[in-house]
Amino acid sequence: MRTVEQITAAVTDHGEGPVWSPAWGGLRFVDMLAGDLLALRPDGAVERRHVGRVAAFVRPRAHGGYVVATEHGIELADDVDGAPARAVEVTHAPGIRMNEGTAAPDGSLYVGTSAWDQTPGAAALYRVGADLAVEPVLDGITISNGLGFSPDGASAYYVDSPTGRLDLFDVVDGRLVDRRVLVDRRGADGALDGELDGLVVDAQGTIWVAVYGAATVLRYAPDGTLLERVVLPVPHVTACTLGGPDLTDLFVTTSRGGLGAAAAPGAGALFRVEVDVPGLPVLPFAG
């Protein structure tokens, strides 16, 4: 059993999108539906910047600064500690907001969406190029969630949460092709023990996936074999990343699950788990 350490107070209502980058000196994550971007400082303090109605995820930019997904698109900051100064609309479809996403090996940015009311099939996945052009990748999605790439960049792993699946793509000329099921967690009756959420890929190519509603992070081999289950003390586990000086700290964000003060103690806090295999350096957005 690995040791799970709570390293902050319950600083988020719905924590998401943790990412480690030397460019900004450590870990950043979001309080998604509060619209806040959070930074964990070396002394354990958490700094907060409000960026809009939604702050879905954040990534460094290749030429400095950062990109943050907000309600209808992405916003670009030229300085890692500055406010966003430019916005790019991804979609303004009624009732739709940005959700999880990540940068790709070719420098593009994948941005997923969700309906506010989680209408089945209403969401999509988009690709934003280095030139800031937006193109659709997938439609008919319900909650576009974790996306990550294998160490060689030849494969991508993707979660549409209510499906109960971890899907696999080939990456050809910077595009996701040949989607198929790698892991299906639905029982014979179609029931799910929690929903797959955010994910991260380590240097061995194994995939760590948060399971919302099941108090766990699961680790899968590239062939879909379940290797490990990390149990957390709160049920609504949202996303994870690998960081720290040696990239061997698994940082896990959590949510209060809409329960407010009635949530489990520690829900909304950030947790850390020491692991054996390091992560991969974060991929920056080239735009």
C-alpha cells in the first residue's frame, strides 16, 4: 500500500487539471467551476488567480507564459505570473463549457468540452494548432476528460467519462486516428464503480487514471492490464499528474462533489503519493 499524504487544506470546490512545470516553479491546478487558477508554492501555500466563470485546465506555452481553458475557449498569458491577455474561442454552443485537455507532442492543444447539464452526446473534442486555428476532432462526447500521450508520441489515451472506457488512439501526422477501447470498466449489467476522469502517462508508458466517485487512482499498462490501485480518503478523485524534483510525486486533485460543507473531510484538498517510476516532462503549447 502506498502512503497517501494530504498536502493542502480543502482549497477547491472542484479541483482539476494538476500539472507540474519548471517554467512556473512547480505545481498548478484549477478550481474549475470557481474559475480559479491555483499555484502550490514551496512552503505549501496556495495562491489563487480568478480567470473567469470556468478554469478547466492550464499548460505552459513553449515561448513563455501559459494557456488556460475558460468557459468558451482558451486564454493566453505571455508571462507565467501574469494575467491572460488574449482569448481564442473554441465553441460558443449553448450550454457548453470547456473541460479537460492537454498539449500534444506536436505542440498543438486538445480541448474537450462538457454540457453544463451533462447532456449525453452534446460535447466534443477540439484541436487548437500553433497558429490558433481550431478544428473539431470528435463529436458525440458527453464529458471529455483525461487525454495523454505515450512516451514515444505514437499513441494517445482518452476518457469520455460516462462510457466507463479508457480509449486508445494512434497518432499519425499529429492527428488522433483509429479510436478503439483499451479498458472497459462497465460490469455485465452496465454499472460503473465511479467514472474515469483525468489521467497522466509515466516514463514507462503506464497510465494513471483518477476515478471520480470511487476514491481511487488506477494504474494501467499500455495493453490495458490493471497494475495498481491507489486508495484515497475522499470519494471524488478528479485528476492526477506526476511532478516534484524527480517527477516521482503523484499529485491528485479532488472535489467536494457538490456537497459543500457536508462533503467528506479533506474533499477538495490536494494529495501526494510517492511512486517509483517518474513522469514525463510536461508538453507545452506552441501557440
